[in-house]
Amino acid sequence: MTIHYKITPFNPAAHLFSIELSISTPNPAGQVLSLPVWIPGSYLIREFAKHIISIEAESAGQSVRLVKIDKSSWQVEPVSAPLLIRYRVYAFDLSVRGAYLDQQRAFFNGTSVFLAILGQEQQACEVAIYTAPQTNWKLATTLSAQQVDAQGFGVYQAENYDELIDHPVEMSDFSTLEFVACGVPHKMVISGRHQADLPRLVRDLTRICEYQIQFFATPAPFKEYLFLTLAVGDGYGGLEHRSSTALICNRNDLPLPHETDVKAGYRQFLGLCSHEYFHSWNVKRIKPEAYAPYDLQQENYSRLLWAFEGITSYYDDLTLVRTGLISQKEYLELLSQTITSVERSSGRQVQNLEDASFDAWIKYYRQDENSPNALVSYYTKGALFALCLDLTIRRATEGKKSLDDVMRALWLEYGQIFATQQRGVAEDEWEALAQRITGLDLTALFDLGLRSTAPLPLRELLLDLGIEWQQRAAVSAADKGGWLDVINSPKCSLGAKMSADAAGVKLTHVLTDGPAQRAGLSAGDVLVAWNGLRLSIGQFEQFLAAATPEQSVTLHAFRRDELMVFELQLVAPLWDSVGLKVATDSSTVCLQARQRVFGH
Ligand code: ZN
């Protein structure tokens, strides 16, 4: 009854995979086949079937008719013998969510290339991957190897369709680094041109992986783990799987052999590895009920995404400071940037965390020029809420309990037994469990943080750790937040985000109730003159630096091809940037509180 797939990088120049699917006992009433419309972990309908460019069916040596019945599904005419389906998939998506094939590299997620057989999703599968266009290619995946050669080509297997699509596959002449964390073999492969210091990556990743395995308690929930990394000129992203992750990074973010410090790009890369690895527990095994099982044909709604993405975002950087990969000062800089990014989105006053979670499919994943005014990120605000929850629990229990205890309880009650029980966290169970484990009534904090748009009480909670809070205006367009000893902010603001344009300055986002919006300017408008003088982005900053609040300015701008004139009243910039630092006079009690959170 095993289902057999054979996938071949058929035409790298045309980016085409060729797939053969053998079904020994198709539904005699007419087998239905379909491709998922989304990939778990990335909450957007992507309709992968649009890249199936040809498909045909055969049974007992005869061609069989296939009818498309919806955007992602086909029905084969009834047959009484085994069925063979042949199809081709166009693969030119460089992201971690799809499939890619060219002369240098092949990568795929099963969601892009393996048709599901309706009614046989629980059957075991075999995948044959024999050939590569280049002799120097190797293959990396955490699918179980059944019979493979030294380079990794051969036959792999999965217990069912859900497992089949949760092990991405990379084929190229990649670099490989291997290490053992808590007795479990780990591997990172890096495709794309790079000069990374591999021994350093081994050292640093070992610390992250060992810390997180021990955080949830050994043994790790996987037999092996694989980081599939693609290094490019400009790119960033990651997607979690049950025993692997696909990552894309800027090659300059990887550490070079002569470097010893943790540069900002490398800090971000380690944070990404830490984030996706933490998901092995939080979302791959501790899951919302809505994903247990996934419905791959439509949106799967949950108001708990903040707990799976926000809390994971809290622990990704926290792991770096707890393992000593970054200092407390560096951690506070990252935290300042997270706070600043939330402070700067006026959408935090419009959307709460539960709504942000629920509407991820149409809002967070489909951002447009109005997004800063309309949404709040369940990643960044979710991470800040996790910090609030952690500090509140620590304060109320005098350091005896923390968010760590809640996470470990979720692991014991849901994650560790997920493979056998398949039970997810119901929408109301997360908060109930947190209250039961800590013995605290946290209703008011949950109502405030998840169901209202009121500010989080972070500033006051950070005082417990002896951390000072600096609230200030941004000093430049490059200012992401962080403590400044000298603050030289521009005196005026336009209330818009902008980018350079060949004709002047283009407004990319016009912020709610700012001077630009009040003057009638819109996203997409290209400013060409300031008080009758031609504008470039450099001149714009000079004009703004010389202006004073309440001053009126005449702006000429093109909307599409129509020239318009706007009278704009400048205002002082918002104090929407935050810096944090440990107070020089912080007490021993604060020091001990910091040690409990940061681990040293
Ligand atoms: Zn995530």
C-alpha cells in the first residue's frame, strides 16, 4: 500500500521538476489528488498548484482522463488497476516556502511538489531522488533514508503525508558542518557562495541547541536536526519543521574566519537559528488545536499565534544572552529595537494581539502602504507581551516561578505527547494553564495584553531588573532605537515614511494623523519641491533639519502623473524611540532579578 514518488530535477534551465506518483490502490470511484494551498508556518494562501504546468495519468499502460475540480485538485477517471501520475512543477521561488531549481541548486518543500492522495493521507510514502544535473551535488534532508548513496541520493520514506511535507530537501554542492548537542547529531549545510567560519558556527550553534534541549528537558524530540541555509547577497527568512529548518541569510551576516566579535548581522543570524530551533517545541509539537491536524486546503484560524510566534521571538534572543553569545548590554539593545518598532506602528492602537493572530492570513502576511496604521506584529508585540508575562510572574512569585515553567508545562502536557495524542492547545487552554502552573490570577494582564490596545506595563516591570528606560525622538532614518548618551533629533517631522525617487522623494507610508496625512498627502505621492525648490532625499533631510515646528511648508508632489500642491504644517517628532540600559546605581536585589532572567 506504500505510495511511491519519484522526483527528478528534470530541466534546471527551465526550472522544472518532473514527478512520478504511483498509487497501487486508487479509489475505484475516481481518485482525487490535490496540492496544499499553504505551507504550515507561513500563514498565507499561496496556491502552490499554480506551478503544476502539466499533469497526466496512466493505468495498465493506458492513458486515463484527469479533470480539474478546483484550483488545487484533480479527479482521475475510475480505474481498477494501479495508477501512475506524471506531472511537472515550475520551481523558481528562492524563498524558504516554495521550491527552486537551477544549474547551481535544487530545493523543495513537499507542499510544492508532492500531490496528496485523498483518503490515503495516512499511508506510508517512499520518495526516490536518484539523479542530479551536476556530479558534485549532494543531498540533505531529515526524511528517513531507506537506501541512499554516499552523496545522499536514493530512496527516502515518511510515515504519512503530514511527515512527507515536513522535511525540505536541499541538493547542491553545499558546505557541511556537523556537531552533537545533548547526544543528538546536528548538521548545517550552506548553499550559495560564502566564506563562513564553519568551526565558529559549530561552537555557537552547539550552545544554542544544547541550551534549548535542556530548557525543555532531554531527550530532544528528534533523532537528528538539520539547518538548511542558503547564503545570498540580500535575503532573510526562516521556516520551521519538525526536525529541520530552512533559512535564507545575507552571506555577509555569516562570521568570517578573521572576525571575533558578534557583528549585528551575525547576531541576527544566530537569533534566526535560535528562533526556528525553539519552534521544534513551540508550534511543531506544542500546537494550537486549529493546527492539529492542519487543514491544507484553507486558512487555519487561531487567536493564539502570539503564543507561538511572540513567545518564540522572546526566547530567541533570550537564548543568546543566557548562553553568553551576546552580553546583557547587547541584549538590551535588541530589546530596545523591538520596543521601538512597536512604538512606531500606530497600528498598535487599532489592532490587539488576538486579532493580529487571527487575521495573520490577510493582514500581517499581506502588508501594504497602510499596514503601519492598521496592524501590530504578533512577533514583536507578542515578544514584549511574553516579557511582561515573565516579569509579572517573577514579581508575584518572588522569583519562584517564571514563563519558563509555563513553557515546560505546555511541553509536558501537550508537546511531548503530541506524536501519540495529536492534541493541540484549545483557544482558552493557554491562559488557563499559565494560571494553574503559576498559581496566579493573570486575567487582568491577559485582557490588557491580548484583548486591548492599551500600552504594556513594560517600563515599570523593567525597573525590577534595575533597567532604565529612555524615551526619545528618532535621531535619523537609520535609528532603530537603543540608548543614546547624546540625543540630536531633528526638530520636525512629516509623519511619513519615504524613499528616494528619480524625481524627488516618494512617500511609502503616510502615518495616521501626522502632518502629511492632515495636509492630504498619500502613499505613492512623489514630492518634487519644498517651498518652490527642487527636492532630493538629501535635500529633504537638510530642509527638515533647518525647519521649526509649526512652520508651514508648500510642497509640490506628483500623484500618478498629476502635479498637486499641499500646504503642510510641520510638528515636533513623536517620542517613539526607546533605549534601555542597566542603571548604574541598580541594587543587589535588581542584580539578582537580572541574573534569574538572563541566566548570569
Ligand atoms: Zn517563527
